[in-house]
Amino acid sequence: MFSIFEIMKTNLNFSVTILGNSAAIPTKQSHLSSQLVKNNNDYFLVDCGEGTQMQLIRYKTKYHKIDNIFISHLHGDHFFGLIGLISTFHLQGREKPLSIFGPKELQEIIEFQLKIVQTDLKYKLIFHHIQPNKYDQIFENKSMIVYSFPLVHRIPTWGFRFEQKPQKLNIKKDFVNSFKPSIDEILCIKNGQDYITDDGSVIPNNEITIKPPKPLSYAYCSDTRYDESILDYISGVSLLFHEATFDNTMQDLAISKYHSTAKDAATIATKGKVSKLILGHFSARHKERSQLLEEATEVFRNTILSVEGMEYTIQP
Amino acid sequence: MFSIFEIMKTNLNFSVTILGNSAAIPTKQSHLSSQLVKNNNDYFLVDCGEGTQMQLIRYKTKYHKIDNIFISHLHGDHFFGLIGLISTFHLQGREKPLSIFGPKELQEIIEFQLKIVQTDLKYKLIFHHIQPNKYDQIFENKSMIVYSFPLVHRIPTWGFRFEQKPQKLNIKKDFVNSFKPSIDEILCIKNGQDYITDDGSVIPNNEITIKPPKPLSYAYCSDTRYDESILDYISGVSLLFHEATFDNTMQDLAISKYHSTAKDAATIATKGKVSKLILGHFSARHKERSQLLEEATEVFRNTILSVEGMEYTIQP
């Protein structure tokens, strides 16, 4: 009935920008853990190691759009940059609230520092305490749901799963051009209703709409030891970020330090049937990371190394 | 008696490396307050804004030599990087103690964070609480004395004055070559004693020694409003670092925010009869800093703008 080469799109641009991929200690090239997850105009920050605000500036992110920050655990390389970012927002006159998801002690640390430096924030800081030992929905807005889940590290640590919500139907552009439906009618069609023309004839919904793309998902796992208990939480995601602190020669160290090797990460990706794997949280020992990539791709082919400053689009 | 073109030198290499010169908020080019003061092999860190450890790495400083850190005040841009640096030293296996000079609340903040992140440091952290409202000697070793003094800011804030101790006499090399004095004899001569030759004749000390260069001094004043009460503390220093947050058009803002203009800094330098002035702590508004330099040099000619990564030798 209608050509489909032009459609009214409601596709969301879902991506992750790596701000820091170094484990524990920064190096000349690598910064501490942090990444910016974007779903169109929703900006989420995941972890906030020291220097995150500088990286956000360096890579020209519109970081004022960040309204939700997720902190995986209380090792300094994952959150020592948070107080600085909170202060900068304050100095820049932020007024809208900022939500922070993390263990309850994070709230104590931030509030204690704000008290001592006598800063009365101009905006509201809302802390959400993540519950231990469960898969939990911790955030929802009109287009995204975020879940937390337990990882296996020396201290309580959480992974995060970002799930796009199913999008509404797309309307074929030819139909819009021909029939000039009202805004109300467009909303009804996008919700699945048929269209009734001025002369009373019915055009079935499936003739004038295109199904939206399948919702995408992204999971963040850092820091964690190899543990198959996390498979349920990350299964089938479009993109999995998994820490790969060490190479295979350091398997014993990985176990004792509660970290993963590149091969561990790839094994989780394979067993979790994810679409794509991105490695990060590299030990400063591994200046040459091609070895890590090689070890991972032997197990899971669709693996890439994270590069700081790169924005990775999450694809079907 | 002896030619003087070659002498046994005991001159110390005294310098300051600027790690960050941005006020309050980092920018793409400028980092938060921190500088490395070196007196030969003694490394002192002055202030430690977020990202200081990255700057120390970036500029290839031998930052493990830092044994003493001085924090001017508890505004975040001057100390939020301290916990990260302390943690990195720990992760790198530091064993020697680290002294931190600052207000007593600084100890509370650091210890509270170390407790929450469950870090039991491998080395000893020694806090020295700076006393308010007085000029106070807070550090001394064989070649350097450091004083703290009150600045005029919104919260208790200290400046620091680094004073080289007078050095011992230099011995003329010709004398050493001719008479081959023992180590003990060299030490006696350097302390001013005459030399008695094998045949019993006396060579007066002033014939075989050269007076060492005059001790040098460096003062750090950031953050502060223009206030002549600090003149006594900084008078006659070889190099004065003074904050110059604003230009002259923002004089009122400088007063209300307890900061200085470039002209304020230059006026302090003039009245304090210092040898040289270096400006820093620039507001992010001043991307073009030549205006600040112009305004300062109109009042005090020997002024320079601090540049990050530059090491400035402190000279007579």
C-alpha cells in the first residue's frame, strides 16, 4: 500500500563513550574507570574515577546532561572523581537534581566532604542505595530501565544492565504526506490503532506502520572475578563491557585479586550469548593490549578493546 | 692565591613546577591547583587538586620522591586529588612515611575515606595541623625551612614560604687538587676553619673558599584577597607565586569572592620587595591571559604567567 523506504523514525541512538579504562592507577595514556552511556538525550555516567570531569571536558561531552550516576563499588579508582564533579556542577550553577546510585557508604563519604568544605549545594543530590545480592531494577524513565546485579569482587560490587524499553511503532512517511493525520491520530497509530479516513474507510495499522527496532541492551561488569553466577544478569545483551585486568599468564593473580583475564571475559560473553564484547579496566602492566584482544577473540570472536574517547554505538 | 674559575659547588637546584593553574574548575587546557617544589632531591607538593597524580605522571616528575605535601585550604580544587595520590602510593608499595601539612579537618576527610574504602595503608601518613593566624615554622630539614602564614580568604587559608638554609662554604678546586685534603678536613674548611699544611703553615680559610650563593626563597599565596597583612610574610622572596584569578575589570568580584586581580598580585610583589612574581590560579573566564600579564607588569615589571608543565628555577 505504502512504500517503506521513508518512515517516521523513533529509533534511539544508544551508545557508550569510554572515559577511562585503566585499572587502579592512571598511566600517561590511560585514565581511571568511567564511561558515559547515552540513550538519545538521556546521559548516564557509570563510575567516576579521579579525573572524570577532565575527561568529560576533553572529549567535548555535553556532560551537564548527566542526571544519573551509577557507582559500581567503593574502590577509589571508581569513585574518587565524584566529589569533584559534584562540586563543579555546583560552581557552574546547576539547579536540576542529580541522582547517585551506589552503596550507602558513598552517601556518607560525599556528605561528609561537603560538610567539611562547607558547601551547601545549589541543587538536590538524591542518593539511591543499591541493595546487595539481588538483581534489582534501580532506574526507569520513558525509554530506559537500569538494573543492578552483584559481581564477585573483594568488596560489595555491582554490575549494571541498561535495557531500552520497546519503542512505539514507526509511521510510514508516505501515509503522513497523503493523509496529514493530526498529532492525536499519530499517537493513536503509533500505539497500534487502525486509521479511519474522512470517508469512513479503515486502513489497518500494519499497512501504515513499521515495527520499531528490537530494544538494545548494555551491561557493565567491572570489577569482578570470573563467576558464572553473573551469566543470568548479562545474558543476551547487545554489548557487554567486561573488565580484563590481566592476560592469561596472570590467571592466578586474577583469581587472588578478584579480577578477570581477557579469556575470562570472553568466556562470560560466550556463555552469556551476548552480541558483542568490549574489554577494559586494563592493568598498567599491559601497555601492549593486543595480547589481551588475541586471547579474548580465541574464545569470543566479536570482541574489541575499549579506547578512551571513543563513542561506541550499541547495535542490534 | 688560588684561581677561582673552578670551585667545589654546594649550590642547590631550587625550582617550582606548575602542575595546575586553573581556579575552581578545570578547563580543556588548565588543571586544578598543584605545584611541585624541588630543592635538589627534596620534593615538596603544594596543593593537590583533582588530577594532580595524572599531571605528575604526564610531566615525568619523579613523584615518588615527594615526602611532604602542603595543603593551603579546604576548597576542593586545592585538595580533592590528595586521596587518589595517597592511594596510588599505597598500591605502588610505598613504605616510607608521607607528611601532610594542612588544617585538622583534612586529616578527618582522608582518614574517613580510607576507613570506608577499607584501605590499611602500607606506609605511615603523618598529619601536621597548621595553626591559624600565625607565622609558623612547620618544617625543617638540612637544607630547607618552610613557614606557614595566614592568607585572607573565605575560609582559613595558609600561604607557604620556602627558605633555603644558608649553605656551607665552597672550596676552591685548585686547592683540593694541590693539597688533597681528607674528607674530615674538607668538612672543617666548609665550616670556616683554616687549613694547616703538613709543614705546619696556615692557609686562611678565605683564601681557599668561596662564599656560597645567598639562600633563595619562594612564597606561595593562593587563594587570597589583596591584603597588606601578608607583606611581612612574603617580603624579599626570590620568587612569589600569587593568585591572579581576575583582571582589573572584575575588581569588585575579586573583593567579594576573596580573590585577587593581577594588579593586586603585582602590588603585593612591589610592596613586598620580591625579586620576581609568577601569576596563577586563573579564572576559566580568562582564556586569553595576556591581559592579566599586562595589568601586572604595569605595576611590577618582573612578572611572568605560570604555564603548566614548566619548571621555573628560583634564582637570586
